[in-house]
Amino acid sequence: MRFSRKGPHDHKGFTPIELMITWAILGILVTLVMLTMLISRNRAQQAACKSNLRNLFDALKVFELAHGTYPAAPDDLVTDGQIRSSFSWTCPSGDLGTTSGDYRNYYTQSTGEISCPRASHNP
């Protein structure tokens, strides 16, 4: 007669503890990846916004040098040929809920200053 002894290494499959630990580790890794992607997207949007503001600032300076005054409205930069008509006037981060992300709403003619509604995007 043959007796079989089951030792600690004779089981098949995973124990519930091993499965829970595996799922917890996977959850932590997914969270870290998602957080990194979110931070990267925000930094890319911020860089794009700063680039837009830099282009607008340069166009305002060229307009001011050519005409001796700042434009009455930022749209005059398009008609004067300082920027392309396809220029996106909105912050890449989009609207801020109650306020618009449109740069034209944050233009001061007397000083020629233009800014983004998101304070962290302004140079």
C-alpha cells in the first residue's frame, strides 16, 4: 500500500494571500504610471501655453514697433499679419470652469500685456 504525503510544496495554484499581494502590487504600479502620465500631460500643456504667450508677446512688440502703439484688440495681430489666422487663442489646458481659457480676455491694451488665465502658465 502506498501512502502519499502532501508537503508544503505539493499544492497547485496560488493561495488567496499571494493573489491579494499580487493585485496590491499591480494596483500600486498602475497608480504610479497614471500619476506620471498626468504630470507629463500637465507639463506639456504648460509648455505649449508658455510658447503661445511668447509668440503673442513677440507679435505685440513687433506691432508696437511698426505702429507706435499696441493693437486695440489681439485680433488686430491677425489682420496685420503678425500671427497666423489658424493661431489657437485658447490655453491648451482648456477652460477653467467659470472663466474662459481664451487669451484675448486677458489682454491689456495700455500696457500690451497678455496673460493666461492659469497663473502657473504665465512666464
